Amino acid sequence: GAVVSQHPSRVICKSGTSVKIECRSLDFQATTMFWYRQFPKKSLMLMATSNEGSKATYEQGVEKDKFLINHASLTLSTLTVTSAHPEDSSFYICSAKSERGTYEQYFGPGTRLTVT
Amino acid sequence: AQSVAQPEDQVNVAEGNPLTVKCTYSVSGNPYLFWYVQYPNRGLQFLLKYITGDNLVKGSYGFEAEFNKSQTSFHLKKPSALVSDSALYFCAVRDGWGFQKLVFGTGTRLLVSP
């Protein structure tokens, strides 16, 4: 099956610093990737849709200057949390849509971000 | 806008008993529905989907879901629960054409006791 990886799996950073999270589709090409945020005991909130070679589409209420998304290749999308604050601490999950047109998204294992 | 509702925060079932995790949907047009499972500190794993065709959809790990148009439901079922099935289950619906976003329910925690 399709595999999506995320790196790092856990990261702790100090308030005010930036942190980059990578999302890779390992065995398929993904022109579209998605970034979600999950709060404890809550559902996934879609943050943005990342399209290879173009600007990401952000959901309402998500600050695009704070959550920078780059989708430079068909297998890699990155999310950079800039000037992180404790309220940005969360579980970030990416997913990728297979170009085989099977409709399902394949999810990465998630990244636990803790801002101190 | 498309939406799904999972009315139960938690479902408790004894191992070996059948389980049902409920999901209802609200869509305009044909629904594309999905079930995903999440284990602690992990991403979501795809279980099954309904696009068209048979109302009973079979998926991974022995799970199945029944699409009921009249009741706008897509309940997840398994005939005999395992302790290892304990996890967080999400129902989702495709939002928009050309496949893009998924809209997730709030999740239901399944706890299977030995």
C-alpha cells in the first residue's frame, strides 16, 4: 500500500523559534497533500491543501504567514511553524492523495510538536 | 457543506461481541464516505470507503460498513471485536468535487475489554 512518512515524529522547541515538519510519499507521487492539526481528544482540523508547484490553499482561520507550506516536489511537502508559541503545541498530521484516483488519502504517522 | 456526525464519544464492548460505531452524514449530491482508525500517537489508517455500488462495504481487519441512504447513515461494524481493535475511529466525507478535502467527524473511541 501507499506509505507516507513524516519527520520528525516528535519535536520540542522554544517559544519564538521555527520548526519544519516534512511529509513524504514514499512509493507514489502526490500532487496534492493535506496538513491537519489534531488537538487532544478532538477531531482533525484541516489546515491547508498543498499542491505541487503552486501556493497552498489555507482553510479559514489558519494564518498562512505562521504556517508556511511548501510542496516543492511530487513526493515532499513541508510545514514550517514560524515563531512558535505554546498554543501551537499539537499533533500535526499530513496526508497525500494517490494519483491512482482511488479517492482515499494516505496519512502520515504524525508529528508531536511541543513548544516550551 | 458536507458533514458527518459521530454521536458517541466512546463505545465499550466485550471481546468477541459484535461492535457498531455510528456515523450519520449530511451531503449535497452523492456521498463519498470513509472510515479511518487511529492508534495512540499515530496517523490515521484507512479502513474502508463507500463510493457507489453495494451498500455493504467490506474493509480492512474484518471491518465492514453499511451505507443506508434513507437513514443517511454509514455505521462501522465488526462481527466479533478484538482487544486490539481498541482505538479512535473517524468517519469522513469528501467535501467538494474532484476529490479534495475530507471532512472528519469528531471521532469515537472504541474500548474492547478482555
